[in-house]
Amino acid sequence: MQDTSKQYDAVIEKCRNLFVNKMSDYGSAWRILRLPSLTDQIFIKAQRIRGLQQNAEQKVDEGEESEFIGIINYCTMALIQLDMGVVEKPDLSVDQATKLYDEKIVLSKQLMMDKNHDYGEAWRDMRVSSLTDLILQKLLRVKQIENNSGKTLVSEGIDANYQDMINYAVFALILLNQK
């Protein structure tokens, strides 16, 4: 699992750098987004990945990698929004947002390490297309929870689903980089 930890960190470094650069360009404009809007953004990215995996022709010159990075960053924003709530105008500096980003990633990585221990790194034998499908399944679950005003009877909450999506997207990027 030592390799997984290092590979995870390398993927996150790339995602984090993009997050920080976009924060420098746009500020924290994303802070006005309600959770369903973030969920829909993630859904669009996952649907595009699935389309890229199924379609022979591609008309936009961005591949799966950039979309998986987007999923990781939007899920992290959603986790921040879960804790902080939605605001009417941007309210975080680059440093504040980056600190929050790092905190959410630490929690997601710890969840991955715990599950990886229990599952024995089964993800390494999965197809990227299966990871895409799992992300889409998690998104449909999140949408249902959102439609139920966040209430669940026996299921994990929205935060755990966002964390799982981060981890599936990291796994997909690791597998794509190994090809």
C-alpha cells in the first residue's frame, strides 16, 4: 500500500495545483454554489467520461484525465460546502480555501487507506470504466439523498459518497497513468 499512498499523493498534487491556480484566477466564486449544483457539475463530468469511453469520436480535445481531476476538485468543494454552507458572495482567500481543501483530502485519503486495507487493493484489478460507473452510481445516490432533504434511513451520508467519488477518481487516474 506504500505505492498507493505515493500515487494518491501525486494525483492529488496535480488536482490541488489546478484548484489553487483556479482560485487565483476566479477567487472562491464556487462558494455560491448549492450542493445540488455541485452534484450536477460532477454528474456532467462523469457522464462525459462515460461518453468518451463509449464513443469512437471525440469532438472536444480534453480527455478523461481532466474530467477525473474536475470530479476530485468539485467533490472537495462539495465537502467544504457541506461544512461551511453556501454564501451569497465569495468569502475565502486562496490560502483559506487551500487549507480547507487539504483538510478534506486528508480525510478522504484516510478513508481510502482504511478501505484499501480491508479490500486488499481490489481496485487495481478494476477497469477505469467500472470506476466511472461507480462514480455515476454514487452521484445518483447523492441526488436521491438531496431530493430527500439529506435524510437517510440506513445509508451513509452525502459526505461519505463525495469521499468515495474522490477516491474512485484518484484510482482511475492512477490506472490511466499506468497505461
